[in-house]
Amino acid sequence: MKLSLGPILYFWEKQRVLDFYQQAMASPVDVIYLGETVCSKRRELSLSDWVDIACQVKAYGKEAVLSTLTLLAAESEIKTLKKYCDNGEFSVEANDLAAVQLLSEKGIPFIAGPAINVYNFKTLQFLIKKGLQRWVMPVELSKGNLVDILGDAEEDKSRSSFEVEVFSFGKIPLAYSARCFTARYYDLPKDNCQLKCIHHEGGLEVLSQEDEDLFTLNGIQTMSGRLYNLESELAAMQDIGVDIIRISPEPTGIFEQISTFEQAMANGSKNISLSDADCNGYWFGKPGRNISREELS
Amino acid sequence: MELVCPAGSLSALKIAVDNGADAVYIGFKDDTNARHFAGLNFTDANVVKAIDYAKQRQVKVFVAINTYAQSRGWERWQKAVDVSANYGIDAVICADISVMEYAATKHPELNLHLSVQGSATNRETLSFFANNFNVKRAVLPRVLSLKQVETLASQSPVDLEVFAFGSLCIMAEGRCYLSSYLTDESPNNCGACSPAKAVRWEQKGNQLYSRLNGLLIDKYEEGEKAGYPTLCKGRFNVNGRIFNAIEEPTSLNTIELIPALASAGIKAVKIEGRQRSPAYVENVVKTWRRALDAYRHDPARFAVKPMWNDALSKVSEGTQTTLGAYTRSWQ
């Protein structure tokens, strides 16, 4: 199995992003996803900046992929999307069917990101005909769903025609809205959001009135309150035939996490201890926020 | 513009038809539709009665088969499409690519509408569904501003239907897993959001607590109006500030946008609420029928009548209404 680093879901200053990817290139990840997937108003880096980083990643001997915006409503967003799709050099992770449409029209193979709703093998099969070469499973699907889908692919003798990637660590992207919740927290309209999300490197924590963790607000995106952590499931994922393990960037400790995953993959998942800030429910077909310790082998 | 009305039961369907619906939309009694609630929806026998009743009165019937089919049990979605085609339904409303592909291949004569759960917010995505499955109409997610709707309508390869009234989804439909994060059910995976089975009401002294899977969604003082604990509409704590961090309990009401939507070429307006009572259906359908007729008879002098808004407020969540994402200030 390979390790990937998903796109940065938060809004960080340009220099921080550049420094982050210098570290990422030196880390054990094999694939690096680059680009703005959450909000088109986040313009610390332009597409050409992302392509520059992608070139460095490639020169370093790693795979670079450009990830596209998830919720596309404005004309300007479609224009930018076209530029991503027409980059001519790097693979594209499509996070909306608009990207699938643009790429498949031109016969360019693509990666279906976690926000594309693929819940069964027949849908996957259709997208393979359109050029899908790698599938990132939607976050709410379980190990059981994955086993069913890959079983159908085996039966169809098409399992070797695509790779499977599983979101395995980080705050889970759960929802997208027209409304910016960070701006709302500041009582600002979205059109005058003042890019407040740049001050929240890991989003804004939402607790219940009894102080239980619920969600994380990240601009127009709502994320899980807890960190998804499938470190204990690496061996199971290997058995099922998962090709790539995705780690999603978090503001702190992510490179330590990558090393931990790399070691666990090398040595087998042993002595894994999950904290109360972690969750793994989706993988076990339970509420996503749940943590199943008893399932650990 | 066509008035598309919800029917969670045969009695609601009759009321919608009698009060001026141009089309009604229904779902089967299983997880193939996005209002998979206990006591709601149609058995095969009721579907036949529903179609007979509506057709005799020249009202169209659409069937929502708009959840995402899972590999195991995919046959349920297949059957829902087959049954709809065999009964001569006017259109099926789908979201899942595999269900669309099946319908388009097996029943090419069956009209396909793209559900709001299909998350089509731009012309490229609409083209994807038009080109691949010959989709005739798409229901737009409640995330676009009026200007964006107008632009999209001018470029769309398919007819567009927009939400006109009802409970307001704050997230892009088809792209929200908040419910399965706190419970194990979401609109995509089984047609439920904040499912009733996970709801608990608890009286603590003078306060009423609403919980979803044990987590506190909101608490109400004595005399304060309590709402169903839809998880995005609770009061939460963000850095010590307790407020409706995501959205207030409120309903979408676009009656004043009728002229703008009609001018933009919007083909149909949709009333949300298959889970609501027949009384809700009667009130909302009757009011919208009057408003649309008033516009049709004299578009230049169309003005919203206070009595329309009064009638609609009575059945709105939290008795408040909003124009939602259609106005930029809401976003």
C-alpha cells in the first residue's frame, strides 16, 4: 500500500503552505494532492503556484495530483476548474461531476475524489468507462460497503483497472454549504468574510451545550469534530486490497502521524491506542463519531 | 411554472391534487427515497390508487428514487425504477449514477429528472447527466443565489426546477454526511436525516432538552418553542458563544421571487415536505396555487399578498421564513 497526503482543507498563508510541502516531500508519502478544494475565495496560492509545487513533487520522485473545488456555483469557479483540467501534465482529482464531465469529454483519465457519490460498483463501473483510474471512497462508506464493491469488481474482472484510496486520518469533510460558517461566527456576510478562516488553522470547534465535540467549521465546509483514525485497520485494508491510504493535513503533528502510519504498515498494526479525540465509526458501519476500540485486533 | 407538490401518503396526495398541484411527487415505502420515514410513503397498491386519482385530474405523478444505492440490495432501486416505468409514471427523480444508467438503458421512454440529491450546481454537471442519461429536468440544490440560478437557467441543457417552499437544507444536498456522523443514517445512505429513532426529549427542571443519539442538540426554557432536533439547526457552543452556529429553525419561502424565477425560465417550483401533515400540504399548495395564478393572469402587477405569507408562516419551522441562499446576505 502507498501513502498519500490529501489536499489541505484549511486556509493557510502561502509561506506556510510552501514550507508544509517541503516537509511533505521529505516525508514517506508517495502521492501528494494539491489545490483548493473548499472555497474559491481562498487565493493565497494561484493555480500556477500549485503547479510549481506539483513540479517540485514530481522532481522529488513522488506523484503529484491537482484536486479540484468541490462546490462549484459561480462562472469564475468553472473557469478555474477548466484550467485545472487543462493543465496538461498532472492527474486531476475530480471532486464534482463537473470535473468528470470536462475530463471525460477530452479523454483525460481522472481520480474520483471522496465527494463524488459512488456507493456501488455499477456507478464505479460507469465512471471507469469515463476514464476513472483511481477511486477515493466516500467518507461515510464502511469496510463492509468496500468489500461488497471490490467483490463485485472481482466478479466483473475489472478490479485491476482502478486503484482504491481510503481517507484514513484527519478531520472528515462532512458537508458543503452556500453559507460560510466561519463568517457567520464573526457576524459577517460571506461576501465580506474578510477571509477570517485564515486565523483558524484547524477550523472552529463546535461543541454541544454539554461540551461534547460535534463538528469543526471550516468556511463553507463542515468537518468532523474528531480525527478519523484508521491506523488500527491498516492490515485489514491491505487484506481487502486497498491501494492507497490517505492522510489529510492537520495543523499540528501530521508528519509524526505519517511516520506512525508508515511504521504500522511496515510492522503490522500493533499496540495501537486511539484517543478520545479520535473516531473510526464509519469504517465499522456505525455513527461516524463512534470509536470502536473492541474491534482492534 | 409547474407547481410540484409533496405527497407522503395517499390522503396528502389527494389534497395536493385537489388544491391545485400540477404534479405530485411520491416515494416507495423503503430506503430508495430520501424521505424514508416510518409511516410514510407508498406501497405498490397505493401507488396504483395514487396514479389513478392524479391522472383522472390531469395531474402528473413523479416518483423519487433518489438515495444512493448500495451494492447489497441494489435490486430494490432496480425494482423501484421498473415498477415506476410499468405504471406509466410521468418521471422518476434519481440521484445515483447507476440507477440513472439502468433507467436510461432499460426504460428509455421513462422521463428522468435529476434529484436535488444529485448535487448539480453548475452547467457542466448538468451536461454530464443530460449527455449520459438524457435527463430532462434537474432540481437545483438550495445553495445558489438568484443570480446564479438565472445564469444557470440561461445555459442549462435541461429544464430546471427549484425549491420554492419548505424546510431548508443549509448544506448542498447529496453532500452532507452530518447525520451519519452523529447517527448511522444519512440522506445519501438510507434517506434519513436526524432520524426519529435517534431523537430523545428530556425534561430537566424547567428546561426541555432535545437529543440526537444522546448528544444535546438544543435546550429550551419553559414557554420557548421547541423544534425537532435537526442537527444543523441546534444551538451549539463555538468558543464560548452559544448560538445557532449553522442555521436557525426556519423555512424557505420564495413566493416573492415568482416573477424573477419565471422570467429566468425556471420550469417548475417544488414544495418540500413529504413528511409533513395533510394540513400542511393543503395550506401550502392552496397558497402557492393562488400566487402562481395571480402571476399568470397579470405578471406585470404581481404583488405578494400579506395573507399568503401569513398562511405560509403558520406552517413554517420556527414560524420564520427566509429567502435562503437566493439572497447573498443570507450566505
